[in-house]
Amino acid sequence: MTGEQDSADTAATPALLLWSRLVQGAAAVVIVLSLILLLSPRLGETIFNLVYFHQLSMPVEVPRLARGYIWFANGIIGAVMAGWMICIILLARGPFLEGRLHAWNTIAIPLTSWFLIDTAFSIAHGVWGNVLLNTATGLMFGIPLLFSRRHFIAKH
């Protein structure tokens, strides 16, 4: 922890510090799952099979070339998610703790947008496992964001 972070921690209210840490914890969970997609493509494929097919393996044989592409695409998804979560952690450790409205908005608006778009797409395609995964992720972030909102005021 840097000196800058120490001063932010002491200025934050205990409640805001709690909400910040919960947001950081939720982002850390997503990073771990993202790294699974990058570093363990077989396990990542198994997770997606469970979400999409409701079983641990694909119901059809997939050619090796196609499997490589699926693993690559899942790895790219994991990298994007990890990068996004690192940004959220940096916001939660800095301006969020200072009660800056732009930090709350910069975390909450993209997360809400992702949740609505991804969940609507999943519902449209009948991928109920992803709807459940999104709901769990939405709650991990949504609860601390909702309860922390009163600590943020617009500063001109």
C-alpha cells in the first residue's frame, strides 16, 4: 500500500471503506475466473460447457482447430475482463474512497450496462446458466454500489 493509499484510507468513513473493499473483492473474484480462461483453457471450457450445455463436456465432438479457436476466444474474453476489473480496483482504492461521484459512476454505469446487455442477450438465446452467472456477479457488485451511493456527492 502506498502513502497515497494510506491517506485515502484514513479519510474514508468506515462504511465507505467496507463498500470499497467489497467492490475490490468482487473484482478479484472476476479476475480469478478470468485468469482461468487464460491460463487453464480446459477448465474454462468446462465452466462454459456447464453454463451453456448444463454438462461438463460439449455434447458434440469439436475439431482440434475449432477447439483452439474457442480457447483463444475465451482467453481474449478473460484478458478483457481482467483488465476491466483492474480498472475497477484502482478506482475503488482511490477516488471511490474519497467519495468522488465520478468514481462511483465510472464503476456503476459500465457494470450496469454490461449486466443489462449481456443478460438480455443470454435470455434471448436461452442461456439461463449465463443469466444466473450474471445475476451472481451483478449482486456481488450491485450490493456494495447500491449501499455506498449515499456517500457520493457531486463536487463542482
